[in-house]
Amino acid sequence: MNENRVLRCACGWETTGTLDELVIAALDHGRRIHNMEPTRDQVLAMVVDDAAADDDPVYEAAAAPPGD
């Protein structure tokens, strides 16, 4: 079973990994880039399966930076 998931920020930053890896990466990204600290639940609400991120055109459009 593939445990990898994808997390994309509205700024275009993206990372792939396990849920725990994504939470750690998102907390670091939020602090460094956006001066924000999301909760674990906020991070998990943004996570999608790796395959779903590649196959879902709605997800792709929602994840695209403004103006694309």
C-alpha cells in the first residue's frame, strides 16, 4: 500500500511523503515562508493521495497559483 500523500500550498510549494512527514514539512514551511503555524488538523485537511493529485483536474486547478 502506498502511504505517500501530497500537500500543496497556495503559494506553489509542494511536498510528498507520509502524513507525519507532511505535517513536519508544512509546519516548517508555514513558519519560514508565511509566518504562520497551522495545526496538525489544518495540515491534514489539505492532504490528498499521491495518485489523486495527479489524476484530479479539479484538484490541479484549485492548486494552481492565481493567474494560471
